[in-house]
Amino acid sequence: MSSMSAMPSSHDFTTAWLRVFAEVARTGSFTSAATALDYTQSAVSRQIASLEAEFGAPLFDRLPRGVRLTEAGRGLLPHAEAALAQLDRARTELDALGRLEAGRLRVGAFATAAADLVPEVLREFRAAHPEVAVTLAVELTARLLHGLAEDRLDLAVVAGDADPDAMQEAAATAGVRLEHLLDEPMLVALPPGHPLAGRADVRLAELADEEWIAGSARPEDTLMRSAVRAGFRPRIGSVVGDWIAKQGLVAAGFGVTLVPALAADALRPDLARAGVHPDDVPIRAIWAATPRGVAPSAALAAFLPLLHTGAQAFRDH
């Protein structure tokens, strides 16, 4: 049998002392308690003596045949049992978190990542771990980074500079850790029957005569900003923020609009599409961001590999 040698200091009695006390009270014997707890009889005696010294009163009368609670011992017993029960409940809850039978997962994503990639991964995670409470917040990347810093999110899927060094520097400033998921090319949604439909690398200059449906009247504030800096001047005919409305206008022949590849599967089936040359609209890097220096929960540790698998499936699509 094992022996407990290290004794806690005064005002620092441990759960083990209370557990020994409760077991001696239950069995009425130091020897029987030692057998039940796999301690030596002398270790049990020392712990009871230490607990009595802590409270300044004898807790057991030592009798010829076993021991019996004193008045002080009878007063302590319900408190010890309540404390041990509370600790057992806490241990059960923590074990449930570790087994993903409880807990939460707070995910954030920018809009196009929330169109298909993230919901599909969340669906797979929830099917495997239905007891974990899952929430999804859809916000701009800047707000997602704030959400991580403010402990509103456990993980965020963010879009950033395709230059990994620049993005990692920005992440360090924001206090987040980044894992690269994928590089996202851009498409252009076209009215049905458009002559450029299906092309893999359309140059924006080939769409110079088209009217554009954009989220801002200032093209330098849109995904076309690099082409604008290079001299491309789109004719913006409609300023529309809503994704469904943009598709409706394209389908009705009112113009064309840029589409991040992550949202391609959410396009209306009656729209045509074409790939955009990366020199005109650069490929966008997509990252998984988590708070730096924060221990990941069991739920987050289980979700991240699924997210990487989902990103790989998108790259292979």
C-alpha cells in the first residue's frame, strides 16, 4: 500500500484530508479507512491529527474498538461531505468537457467563408459531438479579431494578405495565432449566355465595357482595388451590399459582379461564371485565427482538424 508523506501547511488542508476524515467517520476505524483508501494506517492517523490541529479540536474519540466522532467531528462531517460532493460534481463536469459531452464552441467567420466551408465543418462537428453548444458569428475580419481578443470567440476564419509574413506580423500585433487554411481565387458572375462564361483566367480589361454591380461606389474599396491601382476603371452601375440582390441583378442582365471562390457553390444555377486572372484580383489567403497564449478547449482542439480537412476538400474541389 502507498503512504502519504507530504503534509499541507496550516490553513492549507487538502481534499485528501477531508476524504480521509469522511472515510474514517463512515467505517469507524483508521485501519478500515486505510484499507479502503489504499493508504497505510499511520498515514491516515497523521492526516486526521493534522486536521484536528487545523481545527483546534479532536474530531474522533479513540476507543478500544475503533473510533467515534466527537461533537466537533459531528459538526464538521456534513461540511466535509458537502465539499467532497461539490468537488466530485466539478470533476464529473470537467471530465465531460474533456470527453466533449459538454462545453461550447464559439466560431466566427467572414461572410463568404460562412456561405459553405464553415457551415459544412460545423455540421460535421455537431454530428460527432452533439452535446457541445455551437454558435457562429458572421462579421468582417476586423470585428472577428476583436472578438477573439475580447473572448467572444474561440476561433475565427479570417481573410487577409496572401503574403504570409505580412499576415503573421499583423496577427502578432492583434494577439492572435494563425493557421493557413487555403488561398482563395476570385471569379466573376456573368449573365446567362455571356461569351466569357467558363473561361479560367479572364482579364478585367475584357470586361471594361460591362456595368459592374459592386458593394461600394468607390472601386478602390472593393475586391477590384489592385486592378484600379493598375489603371482599370470599372463602370459601376449598381451599388448593392446584399449578396442575393447582386445575383438577381446579374441574372437579369444588369451587369457582372466579383465572386470569391468560397461563395461559388452558393451562386444561383442560372448564372454563368469565369475565373479572374490573379494579376487583376489577387488570390486571397484564408486563415484560422485563435487567441495567442490561450489554452485550447477540447472542443476547439477537435474542431481545428475538421476545419483543415474541410479546407483541403475545398482546394481539391
